[in-house]
Amino acid sequence: MSTAVACWDVDTATTSSHLAIRHRVFVEEQGVMVLTDIDAWDRDITTINVLAAHGREVAGTVRLYDLGEGRWKGDRLAVLPAHRASMVGACLVRYAVATAAAAGGTSMDASVQVANVSFFERLGWRCDGEVGPYFGLPHQPMVIDLEGVAPIASAPVSDAVLRLDSVGTSRSSLLVTA
């Protein structure tokens, strides 16, 4: 039996968990960014941040924002190492795509690490230009058409409180506790 994956829009109570997952993946693990990955899109109130839980553990996040004229951008997809073999990444991408489509978007862009291109292609994305550096790593520009994308309901983990686990080997381990 597989463990359910739930995705939902971040609110003020879960913003710190969203940022902690990103910090864990992009700063601590991958070393893509130094000190923080926070940028101007994090200060833009129209940016939509999404969390995912795998069972009762917070497992990943993504953010998306409107670029105008029907184009949306998805970025900062981050899944904690223990959940990368699950469906968390796919659920986050599908949720982001459906959210952009529901907001009237016609297409969505992403800059994807080269190792993840086939993952995105399986989800309906296509390459859109040449591979180039993004924060020092090769990334493939990709795009997906949002026409006809079905809505996905938000499904937060009910009756749960998100917290950072201060015990254990990882400074940023995230758990969901009742």
C-alpha cells in the first residue's frame, strides 16, 4: 500500500516550512546558492508557494508566479531526499500546472536541471531552447501548454502542525505531527 501525497498552498503558518525545505535542498544539500535562496519573488504577494506531505511528513515544495500575458513560471521545486523515490515531485509539478491553468494561464515555463528533463517530459513538458547555466548548473528551459489542464483540489494534511525537527542528523528535517 502506498502512502498518500497531499499538496496545498502555503499560508502564513506554513511559510517557514516551505522556506526551510528550499534552504535544505538548494543551500545545504546542493550548494547551488550561498546563505539563502530567497529572492524578489518571495517578497511578491502574488507568488504562490506550495507544500507537499508524503503520509504525515512534509516532503517537498514548489513555487509559481504569473509572468503576464498568460505565461507562468514554476521554480524552486524541492523534494527532501527521503521522498525522491515517491510521487511527491510529480504531485507538486501537477499541482503547480493545474494552479496556473486555473488562474487563466496558457503556458508555464521552468528551468530544469538537466538530470530531471526526462521526469518533466513524462509529465507533458517539452524542451524550449538550449541548455544554459542557472546558478552555475546546466538547466534546460522547458514549457507546458496549460490548455485543457484539469483542476486539482488542494489537500492539506488535516489536524496537523508542521514543525522543524531539532533532533536527528539533519538541521532541516521536517515532520508533520498531530
